[in-house]
Amino acid sequence: MKIQTINLDKGGGGKSSHAYNQAWWLATEKNKRVLLIDGARECNLSHSFDVTSEKTIYDIFQTGEYEGHL
Ligand SMILES: Nc1ncnc2c1ncn2[C@@H]1O[C@H](COP(=O)(O)OP(=O)(O)OP(=O)(O)O)[C@@H](O)[C@H]1O
Ligand SMILES: [Mg+2]
């Protein structure tokens, strides 16, 4: 298992694009199981994968509840 974080102290630097492309490549080309955790307020990464859940990462930390997305 590998854990990777993406951070850059600048808006529009390519964090979401990189996360999306790398996750997609790992899942489709390398046949890896990928868990993306979108901690950004604007949820661009979630929207890129058409995730429209009501629950947020806040709910996981508060109650452990989450909505799955396959
Ligand atoms: N679908 C798209 N079509 C064209 N340009 C895009 C698209 N998505 C992002 N971009 C551009 O690519 C660059 C990187 O965007 P990206 O959203 O990956 O950055 P980010 O670091 O995640 O930004 P933020 O800090 O706002 O979360 C930006 O200049 C953005 O305008
Ligand atoms: Mg972003």
C-alpha cells in the first residue's frame, strides 16, 4: 500500500488535475485499487468523478459515516 498526498501552496497549480490523472492511470492502466480522499473545500476532484454525495469528509471524522462510490 502506498499513501500519497498532493499539496501546493498556490491556487491553480495542478493539484486536482494531477490527482485525477494519476488515480485514473493507476486504476485503468496499472490495475491498482485507488482511494482518493478529496479534502479541498471546492470538491473539484469529487466532481471530476461525478460524486454527488451529501456527506463530506467531515462526517467521516465526526461519525465514521460515509457514502460509497464505485
Ligand atoms: N477542464 C479544464 N479545462 C481547461 N483547463 C483546466 C481544466 N481544469 C483545470 N484547468 C486549468 O488547469 C490548471 C490547474 O488546475 P487544477 O484545478 O488542477 O489546480 P489546483 O491546484 O487543484 O487548483 P486549486 O488550488 O484551485 O484547487 C488551472 O490553470 C486550471 O484553470
Ligand atoms: Mg484543486
